[in-house]
Amino acid sequence: MAMAALRREGRRIAAPLISPQPINPIRSSIASSDREQAFLGVRSISTQVVRNRMKSVRNIQKITKAMKMVAASKLRAIQTRAENSRGLWQPFTALLGDTPSVDVKKNVIVTISSDKGLCGGINSTSVKISRGLYKLNSGPEKECKYVILGEKAKAQLVRDSKKDIELAITELQKNPLNYTQVAVLADDILKNVEYDALRIVYNKFQSVVAFLPTTSTVLSPEIVEREAEAGGKLGELDSYEIEGGETKSEVLQNLTEFQFSCVMFNAVLENACSEQGARMSAMDSSSRNAGDMLDRLTLTYNRTRQASITTELIEIISGASALEG
Amino acid sequence: MTLNLCVLTPNRIVWDSEVKEIILSTNSGQIGVLPNHAPIATAVDIGILRIRLKDQWLTMALMGGFARIGNNEITVLVNDAERGSDIDPQEAQETLEIAEANLRKAEGKRQIIEANLALRRARTRVEAVNAIS
């Protein structure tokens, strides 16, 4: 039915036109009708083209819907663990404080991002904040370095800050996240990078639709001592008698290392949750858009179909009336 | 006046309630904590934490971390913690034997250190089980 209409359309358009190419009768009429249509601009979109588009949009909708469900199930699994790990760093903050405004010479910015894409804008916000922190903390006598976790931030930061990247670690989520793995990673970072303050940038998971970009600051033991003597938030540290080691600084060093690995663990889990949540909402809006597109294409398809039926009817009727006289 | 004890590990909260007294093992020996203890922050060794509720003592195996005591609030952060009642004595004994065998087989400084740590952990778990029974 559609083929017949196409053929008729092709012939109707070809007749009044003086085509520069000889009309070759061996060539299939469909090809010629397509060429004629391209020649004229699209006077009538063929139903075949619309149908192909609809098929591909429908496939995309199915895929994005499936991706959304996968992200939802992964989110559920990781959300409980993230909430459980939140309690871990709070005592540290209560004891040692979280002072992002501390003034130190060597800053290290640890940016946590995802490896896979299609997760909305969370990686861009992390990178934006890292760059902002870098600008804030660079100046005379101050230096700032990056440690990057995750492929996406690496791709963005390598472009303009290649010389400042100390370490880049990817494929974090190949095995399910656990504390031992993150502790080893934290150890690696502490060994290889000189730092006075570590600023961890990640997306905190507040709810399935809300991700807050946050930064947690971990200070090195020397800076902790300096700030404790200076008073202020950390001044309370001195009121605690420190036991369990040869000297106070040894205990403080162990304490800050433990703090760093706990904060890292929490940050990595929260970022993973935010990634899954962002991917869920991105895939959801994508499948909704695909649905809208499909509606519009269906309307176009129906209009095209009805137009071709109408023209066929007109031809039949005019042909019949011409025969009658 | 009771103490509020919180034992936290990276994976979950192991204990969060009021207790009468605790005995904690640190790097420099065991310390007992009663209400109104002076504020201290200390490192916790791989060892047993004893908790007293009313007149009953509970044991918990801790795998190293930190403790902060102040204002009748005790916060213990450890790499891992298990309640004595949750440990299977048979399995703990087997783990201990495996750890001992590994220590004998270990070569190289790093392996020896790791085997030692594993042995201490296994021993702590066995002690935690035995201390209750």
C-alpha cells in the first residue's frame, strides 16, 4: 500500500519537472522518487522514513528505561552502606574540627568522580569546585596539587592542569567498595604526596534528586598541633589527654591517617550514591523525552499516511469521473 | 550517671547505648573507664573491650583504632569489631590455627608483619569467645 503510494507520488512529481538526468526506466521507481524529493526539498516525508525514526527512538527509550532501573537497584544497595559510614567521621570532626578556611602552604585537592558517564552534571560540578579551590589556594608561597579519583574528572582536569596532577586513580568501582581497599588507597596518597591540608571534593548524597557538592578538610598532624596551640575550634584538643603511644605527635599522626581513610571511605560511598541517583534522573528524563518524541513522530506518521490515502482516493475518483465523461 | 558508649566501624554501628563501665585495651595497657572520667583521646590496640551493663560483662573484639572519652561519652572508632556472642568458637579456633600456620610459613618482612597482625586478630577473637564462656 505504501509502496504503491510512493510510486504514484514519484511519477506525479516527475511529470511536470524537466529533470537534467534522463529518466531511466530500469531504475527502481522508489529510488527516483527519493531523488526527486531530495531535489525539491522534502515536499512529503515518506512513511518509511518516519517509521524508521520511530523504531530507533523506541529502542532508545527502552534502553534508557532499563538503565534507570539498573541505577535504581545499585543505588539501593549502596545507600545503606553510605549511611552507615556517615557515623564514622563525625567524632573526628567533633575532635579535630573541619576547617576549610585554614591557611596552609601545601594544599592537596582530592577530587572524587565517576568512571562512567551519562550521570548528569555531578562530575562537572566537582571539577568546577576543585578549580575554584585551586584558585582560592594558590598565590605566593602556596602550592596546590590534584589527586584525582575517577575517569571523568581526569579527562576534564588533564586539559588545563596537567602539571598539577600528582596521582590519578581510575576503575575504583570494579570491585564492590570496601574499607580495606579505600584504606590502602588513602595510605598510597599519604605516602606519595606532601601535604599540609587535604581537601576532599565530592558530591554528598542528600536524596535521590538532591546532591550537594561538599568539601571535607583533613589536616596534617603538624598543622593540627599548630592550630591547637593557636586556640579556636581545635583548642579543645588540648583539653584531652592523649594516650596510647610514645609521644603525642605519634598518636596525632595515626589519628590523622585514620581520619583521612574514614573520610575518604565516606566520600567515595557518597559520591557513588550521587552518581547512581544522578544517572537515574538523567535516564528518567531521557526516556520521558523519547516518549514525547515518539508522540510527535506518531502524529507526523499518521498525517503522512492519511495524506497518501487521500491522494490515492482522489486519483481513483478523478480517474473514474474522467472515464465516465 | 551512666556512660554513653558508641562503637563504630566503617561498615556499621556496632554498639550505641548506655553502659556502666568499660575496660579498654590501648597501646599502653588496659584502662578502665567509669563515669566522670577525665577527657582523653587514645589509640586502641587489637584487643578486647569489656562492657559492663548492670552486673553483666560483655566482651567485644576490636581490631585497632581510636577512642575518645569525654563528658561521659565514649566514642570508639575501629577498623572492625565483633561481639563475643557473635563469634563462633569453632570457627575462631580454626582461624587461629590457620593464622599460626601462615606465620610459620611467612617469608619477607612484609609477610611476617601481616601474618603477625592476622595472628593477633585471630587470637583476640578466640579470647573474646572464651572470656564469656
